[in-house]
Amino acid sequence: MSFEIFSFEIISLIIAILGLIFAALIALGIKRAASGPEEAQKISSYIREGAMAFLAKEYRILIVFVVVVAIILGFSAIGWRVALSFVIGAIFSVLAGNIGIRIATMSNAKTAWAAKQDLYKGLKIAFSSGSVMGLTVVCLGLLGVSALYLIFKDPQIIYGFGFGASSIALFARVGGGIYTKAADIGADLVGKIEKGIPEDDPRNPAVIADNVGDNVGDVAGMGADLFESYVDSIIAAMVLGVGVITLFGEGAVTLPLLLAASGIIASLLGNVVIKLIKKGDPYIILNKGIFIAAILMAVGSFFVVKYATSGGLNIFYALLTGLVSGIIIGLVTEYYTSAIRRPTQGVALSSETGAATNIISGLSLGMMSTVVPILVVCGAIYVSYSFASIYGIAIAAVGMLSTLGITLAADTYGPVADNAAGIAEMAHLGEEVRKRCEELDAVGNTTAAVGKGFAIGSAALTALVLSVSFSQIVGLRSIDILEPKVMIGVFIGGMLPFIFCSLSMQAVGKAAFGMVQEVRRQFKEIKGLIEGKVKPDYAKCVEISTAAALKEMVIPGLLAILIPVVIGFTLGAEALGGLLAGAIVTGFLMAVMMANAGGAWDNAKKYIEAGNLGGKGSETHKAAIVGDTVGDPFKDTAGPSLNILIKLMSIVALIIAPLLIVSPPKLKQPLQIPFEFRSPVTGPSQFKGPAAPPPSKDQKQTLRGILDISSQMIEFQVGDKVYEVIGPTPQALRGEGFKEKEEAEVTGVVSEDTIYAQSVITVDH
Amino acid sequence: MSFEIFSFEIISLIIAILGLIFAALIALGIKRAASGPEEAQKISSYIREGAMAFLAKEYRILIVFVVVVAIILGFSAIGWRVALSFVIGAIFSVLAGNIGIRIATMSNAKTAWAAKQDLYKGLKIAFSSGSVMGLTVVCLGLLGVSALYLIFKDPQIIYGFGFGASSIALFARVGGGIYTKAADIGADLVGKIEKGIPEDDPRNPAVIADNVGDNVGDVAGMGADLFESYVDSIIAAMVLGVGVITLFGEGAVTLPLLLAASGIIASLLGNVVIKLIKKGDPYIILNKGIFIAAILMAVGSFFVVKYATSGGLNIFYALLTGLVSGIIIGLVTEYYTSAIRRPTQGVALSSETGAATNIISGLSLGMMSTVVPILVVCGAIYVSYSFASIYGIAIAAVGMLSTLGITLAADTYGPVADNAAGIAEMAHLGEEVRKRCEELDAVGNTTAAVGKGFAIGSAALTALVLSVSFSQIVGLRSIDILEPKVMIGVFIGGMLPFIFCSLSMQAVGKAAFGMVQEVRRQFKEIKGLIEGKVKPDYAKCVEISTAAALKEMVIPGLLAILIPVVIGFTLGAEALGGLLAGAIVTGFLMAVMMANAGGAWDNAKKYIEAGNLGGKGSETHKAAIVGDTVGDPFKDTAGPSLNILIKLMSIVALIIAPLLIVSPPKLKQPLQIPFEFRSPVTGPSQFKGPAAPPPSKDQKQTLRGILDISSQMIEFQVGDKVYEVIGPTPQALRGEGFKEKEEAEVTGVVSEDTIYAQSVITVDH
């Protein structure tokens, strides 16, 4: 080993800080870029103010929520350290989102203005702002986890950090998702359809709210979602690493930090590559950066695993599984939702026979698109488990998210380009700028769709790892579906995504209804508005969207937090495990289905608008608009909210796990080790345990303590610690003349709370 | 005990035959009723011929399928007895469907004609034809199971009968579902929308195919679906009954037959009640009959359980759970899909803002409507399990389906009334008759919706019981989700309903496309058709629908059969158990969602057509039509097909179970019984096993045989039979001086292949 293993957390801490400095430098570069004409700056500032107004209102609710939960955690048996981690997690997530939105809303006008010069200049500014967001998310995440590990030295405590991140994600993703679609539908329904004015027209009172929505939903929401997945996967891998120290060395616990740090470096290099390319299709440029980062990560992690751990390259293979799976899921999403591919063109074609066939065809595509992601996740589970057991699955999740620094940059690029296109229109920057911005926007739509697929895949894998970690912490040997309680848990868990989707889609409907009424009111009451002589009251629309979004997310949010608690304390830990499994399976399926159906409807409409199948204004186009409108809450509200649901439920289960402990944690399948009993009465026993290869010498220990065979299992107390002895039975030891309780020496493999005994000898008789 | 318990199967056999005779008498009564004018008779005969054409073509494929599968089963380790049962199950299901369609297509014109006299006369004829179908299904089902039990005396063999029923259900439900919607959409799209002629207009070439579809889908399809659930639940309860003989007496095995027979009698009496009522709302009349049958069943089963079994009333309570659950699920379905309730009116209201909001609102309703059915099924599992363990869950399923004789009659009534309305229109029987028939049809829509909810609930419970039975037969002690293979099984299982829905909705699209082209062709090429001078070529449309339906069901059908086999033989029995669990959970959720969303869209449209929210022809109405069209494949093809998917997969697993056996079947949790060892060497042992109340004396047995302690478990051979001895460990017995293999006497509770030992004594030493 060439690393000093105890310093993994310090290395990662330093890299995280360096990454943040790098992000700050990029931000500085954007700040220095030209902002363009005053009109564009003014619109950009409206959007920023609107977004900040949403955040400010959100924070007011958040503070109450965070303080209340922290007090409950701190004063319960869960303890103040988890509470503190929770608060820090919440603050870091808020910080990442806030920085992301500030940069995104600073960059939109600059992107439009830069595109006036040159397409690639625009691309660079928009992507730079994405990079700031991407790097901020991963570096703050890694910083928080590393620092908390340095302080507490116990990864389990850091689940509090993950819970903090989850809570913010709930507000940002669910609230943001409702906000963005309410504003979008409100703006379109009255502006485009009733008044016949074009999209992004400054006369539309909801136009700023619509642009704010892109930032609130796709920047802050997506960022908080992936921040949560990122830190959760690292923490889970650390917790599960404790159990495999004997296999992979002590480095197993902090290795995930080092791998994440490697991912940050790989992402930074990928970033540089994108900055250096000056020609070609913007989409291919972005993809090149992402692929190069992935390859660098693969190479880097090979050396990290090889030199920082014992146990060979198994961990590396597990990581690779995750890295590759993430890329495949992204590609499949692209295949199903891209306007140049057969599936989406099929949806467009089905619009020729009307809205109904368009809907059926989109739903059918969404359902079918679950196949590859599900099989990829199953494959990842199988392969990574076979390489490194449950720890391997956690490492696969870390691998999938390792290059988040650059994948999230590509996602965040989308809304910035979208906003830039809007500003180009509203500030009358000219046809050419508008066109270039739209070209950048189109690329952004694809990266956003891919990003959604990736977010779902990583959320599912993260939630799965969290659930496994939960069952280990509460000491479940198994979660047996044949137990009626577990089956009930699976059924109820499976149902939750359906309720959650139903509630969030209804929420969009209600919020949009309020918005429609306000926009109609303004057009009616504000004289000269439709003629373009007077400005509408943008702030009022922002306010309505904000209030509605935050109100409507309360019930789904409470459901996600309370149901695991209720099931855990009534039906028990095993049923709660079933609940999580059920929720993960249907949540994953529904999320993929909704995201891809939504993406396909969106792009089918765009395909027709590009002049195919009758083009804009045709009956076919009208039918496609119906699908697109249904797809909006699918892909931007209900679908993404499911990522939050499954992770939040899992982390809530983990937080309450200490209150649900079933029995001391132990391995499911006792190792089969030959053992012999010796007692002064009978001498060495003539019989041995089941034959199995003896464990290697360095894992064996001999402990002296008090052996207790009075109950059904053999307990062995060494100082303050009580182990369960596996191998002999109490009856057999009694048969050998052991007393119910006496001093003894046990030799065997010691693993957490269990000793797999090779011999048991009474000390004095 | 006042019954001679060995005659349960004979009693039920006799009742089944009596029920069939009763059904024949009702059929005779219908046959004698007046058929009305020649025009009506002719149309009715077209429909019958079309339905028979579909059946004939289906049978040609079926025969090949059944013969091939029977040969595979017969020549494999599964054996000829299962193969024979399979063939008989297929024949009986075909018979039930064939009789049902014959009666339904005989009754449609008679219903219309009777309605000319009097609404109630029409109701009676339509319901009578439903009764024939309902009674035929339950009596043939009970007859088959009882007879096979009399022959083979082994309920496990009879799963072959269930597999036969499942295979037919696949063809009838999936094929029928595709048929009915292809014809419906084809008729509506060209006739109503393109040509502007009314529904059921005889000039429409697809009109007969559309009416045939109602029979093929809603009579034969629904019948085969419920026939399968009915026989599967009875067989599963019998198989699980073997395991609880010690608790409830030997009657536990054949009790399900007796309970089913009681249900037939209760259904018959309910039938009589409906016939006797001569005024009031038809919907309430039907419901009265159903409720009275349920109450009679409850009372009857109380006495049956009390006098035919030992173990008190626990089995009765379990049965009651199922009976009540079925009724609640029906009521909830009615609540969500009825035009007079708030949810469906909400969908209608949302149509005011266009097709997109109508779709979102319907999907949202469908998702939310899963809550109560899921909770009811969970409650049923919990309560029935707590009363009578796994056997209790099976009995709950039997209870839910016990009054199928009358609930299915109410379902089948629907398509007959629907056809009658069509015939009244086509044969120009006058406005009043048409109106009365439409009133009867409206009631039929509600009963059909309720029937769908009931079919889904019972399918889920049946599939669940089948899966549990599967895991017992292969000897799984648990299905542990924490095992990656099981998790993979759950994921893939959860995905299957999504693929299945996607495929079946696409199939409808493709089949409908072919139909649309044919109808357009006829309107174009047949001169004088639109003027009503020439008859269209009905048969050609029937042919197209038939061919398309049977072709398109091949892939989903193969998936349902092959995937369990593939998973079972690659990932093993436990993963297959996970697969089934995943499929049942998402299958149930999706089926409920699709059925209720479809029902709500349908009735929202009807609500608007009744003059609300702008009425027929308004923009709101147009938006509602989009929802209705999306809902058609939801509620009549994809949704119901999921019932088949989950049951078929479970029964396939059961059929291949003998090839997947993990270890000899045993109870999961060994009973804790005090035991003592005695061997000539050490004398009576000084230690006893864990304390627990000793079992009652009559359950204890003393057996003499060869005791083998050489492996990890203690085997005890008595004659040809080998038991596992639970209580002492091999080590402990060795410690007592037992030899590795010697003659011994074991006293304890004997259960299937296991002895829970109270003492073990060597015989000679």
C-alpha cells in the first residue's frame, strides 16, 4: 500500500475544497463576460428575482421544518450527532442549490449575448454555468461527508447528512416540479392558446414565472435530487464498508471518499476537454466531455483500488459496473426520447389519428422503455454483488454517480440555454441569436432527458443500497416475502408511488388553475397590456406559483416521511424493509415510464413542428400538443418526484433504524468452520463441526470471557461487549459438561457481534 | 362431526351437477322466450356467427397449443396425471366460454324484444343469460376439481386443471380484449367520426364485429378469467389444507370444495330473489341479489365450518374476510367510476380545459383508486393469516369467489344488454325499446365496472395464494429480498406488467388500424352502402379482427409462460418467487389503475352526453371522447390481461415446481417442543429442549424406524418414508452416545415430512 490509508478522508477533503475553488474561478469567468443590452439584463434580473423570491419563501418554511426535525432527532434516542449532521446536510444542499440558481440566472442573458457572436461562445457560457453547479454539488457533498467523518469517525452518523439533503430535495424537486409546470401550463394555456401570442412573449404575465420555473425545477430541483443520491451512495458505501474490512482492509470504509474525489478530478478534466473543442455539433461536444471523464474515472479508480485496498481488483470491477450502467441508461433514454429515433417518430405518427392514439402510443413507449433500465440495474446488482457482496452494490452506485460533476453540468446547461432562448426573444436580440439559442436549447432538451434517465437510475440504485444498509443496521437476517407482514409492506410500498404521482399531478392541475385565472385577470384588467404598451405584473404570477407549489407539496412530503415511520413502528422492521422494496420497484418503473413518455411526447411535438407530418398548426400537431401537455407533469413533476420518494423513504427508515433494532446484527449465513469443544470433564471432544476450509490465520482471534449457554443461543461476554458464538449449540456444549455460565476461551473468526468458533475451551472448572 | 368427512368431494360433485341442471333449465326458459321480428333475429344470428367464427379459429390454435403442452408435461418429470388434468381444465374452460357465448348471443334479441313489453322483462332475460354463464362457470369448475380429486386424491396434481384453465383464459381474455377494442375503435373511427353515422348503425361494416367483440371480450374473456381464479383458489386451498390437517382435521383438504358448493347454493338463491323482484331500479335489484347471496354464503359457511372441521371458527372468519373484501373492492370501483359520484364528475369537469387535462385527471384518478383495493387486500391477508395461517389466505380467496355464480351473472348481463341496445337500433325496434335497452345497458356498464374490480382483486389474491403454494411445494423456507437474485426477480417481475400492457395496447393499435382500413375500403368500394341500399360485408371485418387478435396475443402469451420458466431454471426457485411477488404487486396496481381510469373516462363522457357541461358535440365532449378512447384499451384489453398474466405466471411456476425443489418441504418455524433423549449408554438425558406447551395428545405419534444423524439434519426412515426430526441436533444425539445410524423410536408430532420430536430412544444397542 502506497497510500497512508487513514488519510483518505483528508485527501478527499482537500480535493473537494480545490474543486470548489475551481468552480469559483469558472463563476468569476462568467461574471466577467459581457451581459448584453440593458433590456436583456433587465429580463434576466426579473428571472433571478423571481427565483430568489421562490427560494426565500421556501427557506422560511424549510427553517421551521429543519429546526423541528433536528429537535426531534436530537432529543430522541437517535441523538444530537445525527441531528447536527442533518442540519449540516440541509444547509449544504441549500447552498448548492442557491449557488446553482444564482449562476444559472446570471448566465442566461450572457449566453444569449455570447451566441450573438458565435454559437460556441454561447455554448461555453451556458456549459460553464452548468459546470459551476455540477462541481458545487459534488464538492460540497464530498466536503460535508469527509468533514463529518473526520469529526465523528462513524459513517452511520452521517446518514443524518443524507437525511438533510433528502429533505431539501423534497422541497426543491417536488415543490420545484409543481412550480415549473404550473407556470408553464398557465403561460401556454392563456398566452399561446387563448390570446394567440408566441411563446416567451414579454406581454404574457406568466412568462417570467415560466422562466423562473426552469431554474427552480431543472437547476435547483435536479441539483438537490442528485446531491442527495451522490452523498447517500457515498455514505451507504462507507457504512457497508465496515462489514467488509476483513476482506478488503480498513480502507474499505473511506475508499468511497477517495473514489468520489477521483471522480471530481475526472469531471474537471472532462470540463477542460469541452472548453477546448471549438467546432462540431454541440451535443457531440458535451458527450465527448462526459465519455472522456468516464474513461478517466475508470483508469483512475483502477489505480486507486489497486493501491489503496487489499483484496485485488474486485472493488474496481464493481465500480466499473455502475459507471457503465449509468452510461447505458443515459443512452437508452436518448434512444426512446430523441426526435431522430424510431420510437418518438412513432408517437408523432400516431398523432395523425388523433390525440387518443398519441396518448396510447406515448404511454406504450414509456412502459416499454422500462425494460433496458430495469435489466441494466438488475445486471449491475448481480455483477457488483458477485464481485464484492453488498459493498459491491454500494460501490456500483458510487461509480454511477462518480462523474456527476460533469453529467450534472450537462443537465444544468439545458435550462440556461432555454432561458437564453427566451431572453433572446423577449429582448428582441434578433432572429439569428434566437435561432442559435434555440439550437443550444434543443441540445439542452436531449441532455435534460438523458440527465433524467440517469437521475432515476442512480436514485433507484442509491435507494436500494440504503435499504440494504437499513436492514443491516436493524439486524434483519432476511426480509422474507412469505411473511404476510412483509407482503403487506411490499404491497403498500408499491402503492405509494401511485399515490405520490396522483397527488403531484393533481397539484400541478390546481396550481396551474390558479395561474390561468391570474393571467386572464391581468389581460382583462391591465389596459394596454395586449398592445404591448404596459408591462404585466410578473411578480404576482411568480408569487402565485410559489405559494401553490409550496402548499401542494405538503401532503406528498408528509406521506413520504410518515409512512415508513408508521409501518416501522406498527408492522416492524422487516415489513418496513418490504415497504422500501415495493416502493423502489414501482417507483423506479413509474419514474422511467413517465420520464420517457413525457420526453417522447415533447420531442414528437417538436418533430412535427420541424415541418414533418403536416407541421405546425395541422391537426396532427394539435394532437401532439395534447401528448406534450400530459407529458409535462409526467416528466417534470410526478416522475422526478419519485426519485425523491424512494430515497427519502429509505433514509427515513435508516434514521429511525436505531429505534427498530431486531437483534444484534449478524451475517445471514454462518460461516461453516470446523470446531472442537474441550472441557476438563470430557476432554477433547470426538466430534467436529461441518467441514469447511478454515479461515486464514490472521482473521482468527482467541478471546477470553464469560460463556453463557443458558438461553437458546450461546452468548460470550468479553469486557463490555457481548458476542454470539456460532458453531456449537448450547445443548452440545452442555453435553460436553459445560456449566450454564462459566469462564471460557473461544478461538474463531470475530465479526462485529459474532464469533464463528473453531474451538471453545473452559478455563477453570 | 355430523358430516362424513370423506364425502365432501362427492357432496360438491353432486351440487355441481345439480347446478348445471339448473343452468340448463334457465337456458331452456330463455330459448322458449319470443325472439322478436325477423330483422332482429337476423342481426342476432350475425353476431352469433361472428362470435362462433372467432371461437372456431381460436380453437384451431388452441388444440395445437394444448396438445403440445400436454405432451411436454406428460413426458417430462411432471407426469401424465398433470398433463391429463391440464387437458381437462382446458376443455372445461372452453366449454364454459362456449356455452356462455351461445346463451348470450341467443338472448340479445330476446332481451330487446322483451323490453318492448316491459323493462323488467328485458332485465330478466338478460340476467337469466348471465345466470347461465355464472352457474356454468362455477359448476364446471367445481365439477372438474371434485372429480379429479376423487380420481387422484392429490390436490397438487389438480394444479394441472388450473393450468389448463389459465391457458384458455390467456386466449380468451388477451385475444378477446384485443378483438373487442380493435372492432370498437375501427367502427367508431370510420363510422362515427369520418362518416358521421350513429353508433350501431347497420351500414357500418364493423358494427357486427363490434357487437361480437362485446361477447368475445366481456362474456368469454371475463368468464375464462374468473373460471381460472375460481378453480385456482379452490385447488390452492386444498393443497395448503394438507399442511394444516393437524390443526383443523382431515377435512381441511376437501373443505374448500364444500365451501364452493355452499357458494353455488347461495348464488342460486340470490338468483331466485332477483327473478322475484318486479319493480325498482334495475341496478338495485341486481345488487340485492348479490348481497343476499353473500349473506346466505356467510350463514351457510358458518355451519359448514362449525360442523365439518375441527379447530373452531377460525376458518369461517378467514372466509368472511375474503367475502367482505370482495364486496368492498366492488363498491370502491363503483365509487370511482360511476357518473353520479364526485371522482368521475371531476374527470368530466377537467375536460372543460381540454383533452390533456382530461387525460391527466383520469390517470390521476386511476392511480389514487388503487389505495383502498390495496389496503383491503393487505387487510384480508393480515386477518385471514392471523386466523388460519397461509391456509387462511387461501380460504379468503375461496370466500371472495364463493358467490361468483351470481356476481359473474351480473357481469355477463352487461354485454347482453349492450347487444340488445344495438339490435334495437339496427332492427329499428322503435325509440322506446331503444331507450329501455339503453337503460339496461347503463346498469350493465356499472356492473361491468364493478365486475372488473372484483376480477382484479380476486386475481391478485389467487395469484398470491398460488405463489405461496409454489414456495411450499419447492420447499422454500423464505423468499429473502435481501438476496440479490430475489431482488432481481422482484425487479423483473415488477417490469412484466409494464411490458405486457405496452404490448397489448400496441396490439389494439395495430389491429384497429387494419380494421379502419377495411371499413374505409368497404365504404369506398361498395356502392350504395352509405345510402343504406346494400349490406356491408360484416364477415370480412369479423375475420380481420379475429386474425389480428389471435396473432397479436402470441408474444405477450409466450412472455407470461416462458419468463417464469427461464428465471426458475437460471436464477432458481427463490428468484422465481421474487418474480411472482413483483409481478403481482405491479400487476395488481396497474390493473386497478387502468380499469378505473378507463371506467371513469367512459362514464365522464356519458355524463357529458347526458347534457352536462355543454353536452354532446361541445368542445368539452370532444375532450372527453379522447379520454374514453384512451380508456378503451386500458379497461378492456391491457388492464384485464394483467389478471391473466399474474395468475398464469404463478401457475406456470407451480407446474414446473417439481423440477425446482430446493429441499424437502418443511414448516418455516419449527414448533418448540420439549424433548428428551434416551440411549442405553447414558440413560435418560438430564437436559430438555426449549420449553413450550406440549401438543395435545391425539396429535402425538410414536414411530419406529432407522435414525440417521450422519448429516447436518436428523433423518428418520419409517418404511419407505423419510422424515426430518426437529428438536435435537445431530451433535447433541452423538453426545448422548447415539450411533450414526441405528434403529430408534421417535415420539412427537408428525407433520408431512417432519417430526417435531418429544423424545428419541434407541431401540437396541
